[in-house]
Amino acid sequence: MVRSPFAARGFRNSLFDDEDTAPMTFGRPEPSLLSADVGPGAVNRRADVDRVESLLTRTAMIAPKALAARGLYDAPVETGLRDFQAGRGLKVDGLLTPGGPTERTLRAQADQLAGQAPEPRRPGLKGLDGAAVAENARAVAHLAATRADGLYPDLLTETARGSRAGRSQVADFFAQLMRADHARAGQLRAKMTLAPDEDRRLFREIDQVLAADAFEDGRRRLAESALPLGDADDNDDDGGIGTPPDEGGGGGGDEPPAYDPAHPQPGDPDDPDEPGEPDAPEKPKPDNKDRCAWLAAELASLSRNRDAAFQRMQEAEKLYRDALKTSEEKWQAADQKLKDMAFENLSIGVLKLVKGLKKLGKLLDLFDPSFNPDPELARLRTAAEEAQAVTETRLSELKMARQEVEDWEVQVEKVKEEMKEIGCQS
């Protein structure tokens, strides 16, 4: 018998005790930086690709590119996106959609690494030890070698409900699996039988683990890439290499001459003729014209996103109305069948009563549809219930689409207000 990777001592009784994993849902969406998709086979507008390259550079996923080469979706950009997606536990396809999970998480990590947003905090996975982490790694490797899920969904569910230490081990298992195979992780999650609140808590915790680990990897990459352009004694940052002292070069052209008090050189601390250091010029503040141009571009991008959301809302409304109509028709068919059966049972009841049925109570039973079960009625009721479930789903989607339109409208109005305040021409 093959030993289950979750059969370690204490695992099944501890894996689950006591949060599209997306990345998990966030608050109101920030306006997208992109006007269209970026990735294999996508629109790949140069301005959009340039913004993606900036984010990838800020997270040290790619090296800075020469100005002439910027804005082109090439192999380094695709590799950088795929590497980021894999490390963050996202779907690895090299594709970045406006407002999608890859853009949101990439922007968030870039801001965090630049100190413009709070650093993600890794949740304390209580009870998780090295042996459990290693056991998870073996389980992930086992899943990579087979497409059968076996007992994994049931064991994961059982373990996650067993104890806090158990939930910690399941959280680490899914974090490892999502980095290795995002689709497989989603497949296992869909087969688990956790309650909705249990599922949300667990996978929110998993997303926090992925975010914190990806942040630490990004910080390490930035530290490793922060190298001087030249060698250790090259002070002009031009990438040149000074001449070694033992070759008669005096240490290279960047080496300052030795300090001689009798012959002070410009820059010596006691040179009376040395002018003071000029004040660094103040960074020019953008005038209203530049700000208005930026706001106009932002307004155009927000308006496009709002219009696209409005179109999605109209489509969701149509789907909801169609589902509602279908549901009503299904229930009407079931009700009509029930009425027909009631009339039929009434006729049967009268006939039996005439034949000598003595107890009036038995007559009442004849009016219960269960008195004469009809497979057709059961089928109609099942179809009506399924149609009603679809209608409820469509209604939920419609509410979400309306909220999305409202969120984009808020952003549009904010930009319009600022343009009005600084006197931008509409």
C-alpha cells in the first residue's frame, strides 16, 4: 500500500484546526495602468509594455533595458512575467490583463519594495515544522507525477479541520503546490468540502504566505542586482577599470593624488581657494500643463475601463433576465403538473369513497401528491430548482458588475474634480 503523504504522525489530526486563491479579493479596484492586454498574442501596445517593463524592473524580475528597446514584448519580458507569476502562485501564462491578478500583485510588490506601501507580513503558521514542510514537498512532487487526486481532497479537508497546526501544514502545502502547478491547486481546492468561511480563511492565509515570500525574494534580487558599474576603485561609474598600481598606473585614473599640505589641490579640505559646494538644484515641480496632460491620459484610461465594465454589466443583466425567465417557466411547468395530479387524485378519491372507503382521513391522503408519486413531477421540480440556482448566480454576478461600474465611476469623478480644481481644459 502506498503511504499517504498526509499520514505522518499528528498530520491528519492536526492539519486543519480551530483564510483566485485568486490572489484573494481586494477592496475597490485601483485603476489599471494598461489600456489592453500584454502577453503572448495580445495587443501589446508599446506604452503598455513599457509600463510592464517598469514594474518588472522595479521588482528585479528583468534587467533595465536600453531606451530604444523598451516597449517591446520580447523573451526577457515574457520570462520575467512567467517567473513572477510562478513565484506568486498565479497562473503561469506570461499574460497580463488590465486590472487582473498579475497586474494587481505586480504593482503591489513594486510599491512594497520601493517603500511606497506596507511590507506584507507572513502569517505565523503555528505548529509547522521542517518535517511537515518536507512532507509537503514530497506530496507536491508526487502530484506532479500523476493526474489522479485520489484521497488528497478528503485528507486535506479533514486535516484542515483537525487543529491549528494542521491548517498550517495545509496552508504550506497549497503555497508550495500553487508555485509548482496553479491549475492543480485550484482543482484540489474545488474538490475539498470546507465550508465557505473555512475556505476563505485558509486561502487568505495562503495568499499572505505567497505575498510575503515573493516580497522577500524580490528584496533579495534587488540587493543582488545593486552592483557598481565599474570595479572597486572606479569612482566615475563609467564601467572602466583603473590601472593597477604595480603596473605603473598609480592605481588608475580615478585615484586622487596623495594629499600634500605644501601644494593643496582643489577639493582638499584646507584649500582656502576651494569654492563651496554648489547647492543641489531643486527638482522642478511639474506645472499645471504637465499635470493636466497626465490627468487627461488617466481620465481616458479610467473612462475606457468604466465603459468596458458597463458593457459587462449589460451582458450580466441580460444573462440574469434570461435565467429568470427560464426559472419562471420551469416552475410554472411543475405547478401545472402538480395541479393536474391533484385533479387526478381527486377523481380517484371520489371513486374509492363511492366504493365504500369508511375513514374520511384516508380521503385526505389522496390529495397529497406523494400518494401517487410521479417521476415526471420529480423531474420538473428538479429542473426548476436548478434553474432557480442559476438565476441566483446570475443575480450575484449582476450585483458585482454594477459595483464594478460604480467603482470606476468614482475614480473618473475624482480625476474630473482635480482637473477642475487646477483649471485643466476639458
